[in-house]
Amino acid sequence: MDNPLRQARIIRLTPYDTWPVPQVDNSAGFLIWPTLACLAISLAFMAVATALYWPVPELAFISDNTPVTWPSSAQLWTLVLLCLRLVVDRTLPVAMGVWLVLAMTALAFDEQFMLHEQWKYGCHVWLNACQHRWVTEVPILLIGVFGTLSVVVLQHRMPNTTAKAVLWSALFMGGLAICLDLTGWPRQMAPYEEGLEVIAEALFAGTLLGWTRPSGIQVHSP
């Protein structure tokens, strides 16, 4: 014969068995539309600049006082803030976030104050070694090396293949800009180096904006 106390215990506990069980979801995600939006805005800006400077559109790109330099500088400062935000909401580890903040800040200062150009054309006054061309190109070479290393490390934290593809696309466009800066080849593309930088920055901004934080606790029924 069944124990009445045991039956009562089963009856009392059974309703609790159907309650939803909270589970922690630590997976991050990625949205592509911020990347598309960043690219569209940057391309629209450059298209307007090209139209206004027609029939010599390269004049909108080749000088540091022309329209296309403005979105480049603005996007770099935006990237500084985005990296800070990703550290605050714990999407990025502190060490990686601080590195990216410092790197983007350095690039923003360089863009605004033409620091690597000043080194390239003025370091021979301070150093005899600057008679060698590779010495005058050290800053831009360092940008390429540290940029590549940063992407290699960062891509391991990307939530999916799409995010990695956007990140590597940003590096590819930045690499093209660096090659144009160093070689001036192909000659027809050389005046548009600044435009490649703007596209690379837009892609990287899209990577960070589309990177969604882990959603935390979700409730699932057993």
C-alpha cells in the first residue's frame, strides 16, 4: 500500500516541475545592417564630393584639406568611442579594448595633424638615417603590421563567419590604402587613397556596431 505522506509530497512538488528553467546564454551575435549603413553613408559622402569637384574629382581626395578627409577623421574618433563602449558592456576584454582605443586614438591624431607625413618629409632634419626611404616610411609600415596583428587577434572573438568576413574586408581595404601610400601604384588609383581609408574605417565601424553583446539570462521550459 502506498504511503499517504509520499503521495502528498508528490502532489505538492509536481506543479513546480513544470516551471520554466532560467538558463544563461553567453553567445554573442552579429548584425550586418550597421555595416551596410556605414558603407552607404561613406559612399554617398564621397559621391557628393566627387560630383561637386567634377570634372576633376580627384581634387576631392588628394589633399588633407579636401572633403573626403573629414569623414576619415570623424570615423576614427567614432571608433575610439565604440571601442570604449564595447569594453564597458564587456563585449571586449579590457586589455584588447584598451589597445584598440589607444590605436584608434593614435590614428585619429595622425589623420588630423598629418603626423606620419611630417615624419616622412621632415625626419631628415633630425636623423641621418632618414636618407634611407624605408626609414621615412616606418610609421605607415607600423600601422600595417600592428593593424594586421590586431585583426588576427580580434577575429578569434568574432561571433560568426559574417563578422569575420567584414573584419578582414576592412583590413584588405586598409592594406590597399597603405600599398598606394607606399608605392603610388597603380598610378590611376593613387589620388583616391583617402577614399580607401574611409571605406576601411566604415567596414571596421560596421564590425563593431553589428557586434551584439551576449543576451544573458533566457527562460526555457523544460
